[in-house]
Amino acid sequence: MTQTRSGPTSWGLVALSAAALAVLVLSGFLGGMLAYRYGVRVAGEATQVEGFR
């Protein structure tokens, strides 16, 4: 793959990448809070099997 355009990256694209990274970090942080602080986890296999019967 070759790059056809050369020159500096626009600030809009840099800001978009930074915003996407911030959303990714925030979702990881919130997922960690749910799992470790509040104990929200996937149900055990026995409990899941009961739901399908």
C-alpha cells in the first residue's frame, strides 16, 4: 500500500483520533469498575444452563 498524499496531518484528524482514544480508555475504565468494584460478572455455567431450559 502506498501513500499518495504527503504533508502534515490535519488537526481535525488528530483530534478525532484523540477523541476515539479517550472513549476507548473511558469504556475500559467503566468496565473495570463494573467488574471489580461492583462485582458485575458473567453468570456461572450452571446458572446459564437453567436459563436455556
